[in-house]
Amino acid sequence: MTQRLDRIEAILERTAQSAEANTTAIEANAVAIDGNRVPIEANRVAMSGDKPLLYERLLRLRSAQVRQRVCAQLRSTVNSLVQVVEIHQLNHFEGIVTELREISSDIRGLRTESQPILEHLFGRQEKGE
């Protein structure tokens, strides 16, 4: 059981590290998106006579930004859900372990209580034979 708990702790640790890495990647994407705004503005000013082309480029950049944001939000949501499931499984597992320990304790108590009775009964039978 200790090995299982160790494995669960290792999984939680890897999940936390993965979440940190994803957060770093999301932050880097946000910086990249902000960095893309300057070239967009520069293109708009430089190509003011070519509005349809500029508008098309702007739409492509905006949809790429939207896709990046949606992907980042989805990754974050999935990571959160995985953590919730792992914590729930860990709590459920700990409840089962606690219950098994209580049952084991009850069995030991019954054994302790019944031992003198059995010794008394079987001790009489052996002496009577």
C-alpha cells in the first residue's frame, strides 16, 4: 500500500510539473501574441493603400491568436480536471485503506476476546478425554 501511495504521489508531482510547464508555455504564447500586435500596426500604417490585403492578414493573425488562447484555456481546463480526478482517486483510495485498517483492528480484537474462551473450551475437552 505504501508503494501505491508513493506512485500516486509521483503522479501528482508529475502533474504539478506538467501544469507549471504548461503555464510557462501559455505565458510565452501571451508574450508572443502581444509581440505580434506591433508588426500588425506597422503593416497597417505601411500598407494603408492596400486595405483588403491588410484586412486579410489582420483576420488571419486574429484567428491564430484566438486559436492559441482557446488551446491554452483547453490545456488549463484539462490539467485542472486531471488534478481533480487524481485527488478524488487518492481520497477514495485513502478511505478504503482506512476502512481496511479498521476491519483488521476489529478482527484482532475479536481474536483477542475469543482466544481465552477457545483455550478454556478446548483445554477442558483435552483434560476430560
